[in-house]
Amino acid sequence: MRQNIVGIIPAAGLGSRLGQIPFSKELYPIGFKADGSSKVVSEYLLEMMREAGAEQVYFILRNGKWDIPGYFGDGSNYNLAFAYLLMNRPYGTPFSVDQAYSFVKDKTIAFGFPDIIVEPANVFTQLLEKQQETGATIVLGLFEVAHPHKWDMVNADDAGNVKTILPKPENSNLTQAWCIAVWTPAFTAFMHQYLQQIEEQFIVGELKELSMGAVIQAAIDNGMIVQSVCFSGDSCLDVGTPEDLRKAIKRLT
């Protein structure tokens, strides 16, 4: 059965790790398109979503980041339909993603971070194939990283079953982190309900920010099947950090 795939891109971040730049970090130019024009970092993610069969993409924005819709427009240049939603709960990426709930609750979601460049180009296709093969609620794309304290680290067995996720651990022997995912409507519904349950803790100041990895761990704790596909080698660059930005410019320009 053909899946109805929708992309979600959280683009509400401040980009503070790069210092002052005169545009949203999602529009940082890195590399070139086939026609010789410049390519911005988030276009790599859009191309991968399109290749996997997505027809519509939702960007979740922070108020003031109007250069993103100004640059991308309606998506027709990418053979996609773009929609833009405003973040209204500043408690972390899951709350931003949940802004799209009423629009995507019956869709298969392809999710990625717009300032992270991964390879190969068919990563989402591989995740969707694994989801169809295993019936998992969520499938994560895992990549080898050098600095665990900057990532959601993942403990998975040889069959790809994800056991635990450790968001930005101080110390860890784990070597793989997740940064892209696909999931079914079951996780979209779970996350929506879970965030409603814990939102009061943020309002009263008991919690500061929630990561996507923490919500996926909650789904695991509630019995949801989370699978993974491992992509070996140095194929994941977080260009929201100066170190990886330099690597990406050198590699792709």
C-alpha cells in the first residue's frame, strides 16, 4: 500500500552556536546545485524527503524567521508543497513538531534537522523500507559521531531494535546517534498526548527543554517498537556547529 508521506522540518532554532549571522542558519550556503547556483544547507534534507516520496513539507518557524519562506516560497521549485507553521510553545523540538499535529496526524512522517547533512541521499527510503519490513512505529537513522555529549545517543541490538536513547550524555561508550527518523501516525498521536500531559511541568518551571530523543524513549517505555538503520562512516555533519560547518564547506564546496 502506498504511504502518504509528509516531511516535518523544525526551523525554530536561534542558531546561537554559530554566533551572529545575517540570516537564518537553515539558509547557510553550502555547495552548489546542478545548474551552478548556490545551495543552502536545508536543501539537502528537502531533496532526501522528496526522493523518499514526500509530497508536502511543513516548516515549523520561530516568529521573525521570515527569510525561510521568503527563500523557499510555496515549494513548486522543488516539486513539493510547502507549508509554514509558527512555534508557540518554546519548550523544545517536540513541541514545535506538535504544531503540525492537526495537519499530519494520519500521515507517515519523515523528520530531520535542517542544519544536519547526512549521507547517502536515499536515507529516508531505507528507513521507510525498514518500517514496512518490521512494522515498527518509529525507525531511526543512526550515524557514527565523535562527541556523544552533543547528540542523542542510541543503544540498539544487532537486529536494529532500539533499546535506549540517551540525550546528550556527559560520558558514554555508545558511538551512534540518531538525527533522522520516520514514524507512523501511532507515534504522532502518542507524542501529542504525552506533551499535553507534561506541559504543566514546563509552565511552572520544573523542566527547561525537551528533546525528541526523550519523547522517543518515552514511547519505548510505553511498549512502542523502535527500529533503526545504521549508516557507517563519517556521513553526518551538524553544520549548526563551527567545527562541522568548516568540514561541510570543505567537503561540498
